[in-house]
Amino acid sequence: MGCSASLHHRVASRHLPSARVKTIAVPLSADTKNTLRESWNLVEPVKAEAGKLMFVRLFETHPNIQDTFPTFKGVSLDELMNSRSLYLHAKRVMTAVENAINALDDGEVLTESLTSLGQRHQAWSVTEDHFAVVGEALLWTLQDMLQSKCTSQVLEAWTELFKFITKTMLGGIRSNEAGDEK
């Protein structure tokens, strides 16, 4: 700290070749990150319900998407709404969203997590179009749950985050596909 040993370390370290450490930054402003955290604090206590609501909305507006989920294929929305499998999947998805919120200041962890998640989604032939409709369902769910607290600033913040999530997960899917081709 202030002793001569630390001074020696600081001087000595100047003569070491500089290691270029590549840090990954999440491309969101501090205000956007704060907006995301504040709005997530409102959703977090009911995140499993929010996830179920999001999937029901997704399947109502894009019924063909339901068939991409082997567990949900051929199940009516009424049955699905009360199914344990939807509850568990919604909970996993919302936990992934929560992990993203918690890692907003650690781009390396967030990027690795989302890339890995994308790789795991390759088996279901997930496309950019799928992400687009999931994003729509997520924004609708936020509006439905947050009501007047879902301002244009909140929607914009979530849109930015979801674009980053989409881009990173698609990168994971593509890296898996490239590995499969070898």
C-alpha cells in the first residue's frame, strides 16, 4: 500500500512486458444497466410466474413455436399453463435472465454463460426468428406485469439487453455448428 515494498513492486512491474488482457464489456450504458436492475427487482419475486406468462404469450401468438419444444408439442395451452414442465422451463429461463442481470458488470462471465447457453440450444435448431418472437413475448410480459412502471426507458433497456443476449447466444449456436462441420 504505502510501504517501500509496494513501491518496489509498482516500479518493478513497469519493466515487465505488458500482458494484453482482453476484457469483454457488455455494450450497455450505466443508466441502462441500472434501469434493468431496478425493473428486474420488481419482476424477480414473481419470476417463475412471469416466465410462464411469457411462454403462454409466445405460444398464443406463435403456435408453431410450441412444437420446437418436444415436451410441449401437442399439449393444449390450458394443459400447458398448469404443467410442471412449463413451470420448470419458465423457471430455468427466468433464472438465466436473472443471471444476465447479475452479470451486467462482468462481460466475460455473461458472454461465456450466454455462449454456452446458445450451444445447448443448437440441438433444437433455434434461429434468429425464434429469438425475435421470444423477445416480443418478454417485452409484452414486462408490460403486463409492470404496468405503469414499464416505461419507454424500461422497454428500451430490455430491448438492448435482449439484442445482446440474442447476438451472443446465436454466436454460441454458430460456433457449435462450425464445430459440427469439422
